[in-house]
Amino acid sequence: MQIFTEAREMTAAVKKWRASGKTVGLVPTMGYFHQGHLSLMRRAREENDVVVVSLFVNPLQFGPREDLDIYPRDFQRDRQLAEEVGVDCIFFPSVEEMYPQPFLTKVVVGKITEVMCGKARPGHFEGVTTVVAKLFHIIPADRAYFGQKDAQQVRVIQKMVEDLNFDIDIRICPTVREEDGLAASSRNVYLSGEERERATLLYRSLERAQRVIERGERRAEAVEKSIREMLEGQPGIDLEYVAVYNNIDLEPVEILQGEVLIALAAWVGGTRLIDNVLIRIDDK
Ligand code: PAF
């Protein structure tokens, strides 16, 4: 497996592969791989001749009081895991390589970045779209793979790709869960044993919402209430938001119809976790 640290060399390699008729799949990550990342890599492996993983903890997407300094990092472990699933190369740039100073440009997607996580994390999605746009230029792949766990990130990147005519196919892969339902996340390592147990309530509240819908409920307010009832007032859980939004322009819905995103963010102790489910309702 090859490791590239310089953008120019990475781009030259990708151009060479593509010129020789090979397809290239890109899996952008911030490292500390878990089963979610590995599932993206396996999917990319199935669908492409060459698989490139980018590993870069992007300072631009962390707020001043967020966890950039303590974000888990272990390159040797990541390298081994990537190799085991058949990744061909890792792009592992330094902060200086990605953001030579002065760095004056940002890629901003409007409106859909101002709701949900965007409210609590101002500037976060600008950081994501700026680094992803750079990665798409440095690694001009055929396809890029993202997890549905980051539902808002997925919509924001799809919108950027559409609005700015990036020539890349965005593939969305299902959320990978632990046996008890907790969504795989690099931040799960922050949880103590007790918090880890509590965190399972997040997905259980989403499952409860799904059952409410299966029984015929179509009012978004009632679906949201079913989640709030389960999470609000729970010791050690601080619910930040529950959203019942259409999955196109991330606007709140009143009556569930079409593709509906039910998403939440909550603090479990000192760790902020997100989760979501996508529901398809085709009432006539
Ligand atoms: O989902 C992530 O890990 C990051 O937001 C991404 C897409 C790699 C950009 O830094």
C-alpha cells in the first residue's frame, strides 16, 4: 500500500491510473478507523480498480472549543486496517500541505448548513466543504464514499457537487451500528462504560419513532415528541436537537411524506453524538 503526503504527487498518481483506464474510488476520512470507515472502503474496493483513502484531521471543521486537540489519532493502526481491506493508497497530508499560509478561500453551501448541526457548530460545514472540495481536486476520483450516519454532511456535499459541477459520483453507504444499535463513530472512544450504555438510548429513540410511524402516525410533531419523551430528562443525556425534515432541502415537515430524515444530536456526558434514520413514506 502506498502512502502519499504531497498533494502534487497524489494528483499525478490518480491522473496516471485514470489515463490507463482504471477507475478510482475515494474514501475521505479523519482517521481512527471503525467499522463504518471500513464498510466504505470495502464498498469502494468492490466498485473500483484503485481505492484511495484520505486521512486528514481537518482543523477547519472544528470550532474553537471543540475536540481538535484530543481527536483520536493512530496512523499505524489505521494503515494496517486499511491494508487488510485492500486499500491501495492513503493520502496523509500535513496541515501545512493542505492549508499553506495565507489560506484565504472557503467553499460555502448556504441554507442547508444553517440548520441541525450547523446551528450548534457554526463554520463546521464550511470547513467540511472546503476540505472536501480540495480533496476532490487533489484526488480526481470517479466515485467518493460517505456514510449516511452524517446525514446533513451528505446532503451538503451532494449540493456542493451539484452546484459547482464536480465530476464525481457520490455514493452513500448505510450507517454501521454496534450490536446494541449505537452508530459507529470515532468519538465513541470518549465514552465511559456507563455513558456507552446510556448512548444506546439515542438509536432506541429513533427505533421508537419508526414504530410510531409504522403504526400510522404521520404528524412530524408526534414523531418528534416520541423521541423527546425518551431522551429528555434522562440523567447524563442532553438532547441538542431533534429534526423531522425532508431529505432534499432539509426543511421541517409537518406531515410525513416522501423521503423524511429523522435526526438528532445529543451530548452524552462530554461527548456530542449524532444519529438518524431515513424513512420513505408513499401515502397516496
Ligand atoms: O466525515 C468525516 O470524517 C469528515 O467530515 C470528512 C468528510 C472526511 C471531511 O473532513
